[in-house]
Amino acid sequence: MLRTRSRAAASRKAPLRQRSCGWLGAVALLPIGTACISADYRPPELGDHEAEYERTVDRPFDETWQALVDYAASTYFGIENFEKDSGLLTLSFGAENPGDFVDGGYWKARGGNLAQSIDFEGNYVDYATMYLEGRLQARMNIVVRPVNDETTAVRVNTRYVFAVSRQDGSGRHYTETWSFESGGSDTVTIRNPTSGTPKTRTLMPTYKAEKAILEAIEHLPTSGSSRP
């Protein structure tokens, strides 16, 4: 497996279309055999997303920290570690719907064979979750730093790991994995791309998780007490 990681950089690519009848090794749930499938693919648009994971809020440090811990404790995030003295909170999460948190670009696929038909249009990550047993694990480090007595800087850095299960022409299963952080992306060269499509798939954050943290800090009231 070959991969290239990139930090945020502008990229716009035209849709890539194909229609072919032949081996469909890219869809793990189809039995080994022949199939006819048509597919369009457009990678996600990369760019500068710093404002979506880093922000300065008009709150004192203690109040910001309290709002952050209270919010994390009430959501799907799992708190792995929090150290107020260092201003570091570490969270982890998985997701039943990885496409909420990871953008794989536009993917449209139709076709199949007698055993399995496909009619999909949307986020490639949703497709991979449905047909390739896609799964997501993420770990989030949130750094909180006082700027002055009234303002606080918050940076949310999330490491995403998304994996799929594929099947080669001999029926052997193998795993392909993307890993990237907030502000970045990962492009993986896959072994058995759908015939006629590019050999690479690019994934990046949707920034839903990062924005949820930052907006909670800005808008949630605090109790006025501080945790150690």
C-alpha cells in the first residue's frame, strides 16, 4: 500500500467516470465473479481549515476549561485524560456513521450482479462503511492556553484512523487504512480499484467533531466552580 499525506492545500478535480463490465474486486460483499458497475469519483476539496479547529474565545481560562470538561462528559466522547495544569484534555471516539466525521469525496456507483446490486450516491466514506465494513477510531487532543485574563486560545487536534476490508480476485481479504489529523488528509493507493477509476482515494476531516468542541466552549454556561 502506498500513501501520501498532505497538509491543507487547495485541490479541485473533475469527476472521473467509468462504466465497465468485468471483475468487481472493489466491493467486498459481492461474491467472486463478474459484475457490471458504473462509477463516478471526485476527491474531497482540500483547503485551509485552521479556523475550524483553532480559535480564541472571550472567556477566562478557568471558565473555558470548565465548559470543555462539562461538555465532553455529556457527549459521545470518552475522556481518556485531563490535566488542568497543563491545559490538555484527551478524548477518544468511534462512530456508527463515520461519514459524519470523515469526508471521502463524491462517489456514485450503480450496478452489480445477480447476488448483489448497488445504487449509491454520496460520501465515499458512507459507501465504504456500507459495502467495505468501514470503521473509524479517533483520538482528540485539546490544548487550552490563557492569552490574558479575559481570553483563551483553544486548539483541537484529532487523529483519525479509518480502515476498510477488501477482497482480492482470489477471495482473500485484506485491510486498507487511512490516518490523518485535523488540518490534513491521507491519500492511499488501493490494490483493487474499481475498473476504470483512479488508484487513489483521499480522506480528510469534516471538522464536525472539532467544531462541536469549539462551539460548546463558546456557548455553554458554566457552574462557576473549577475542577482540579
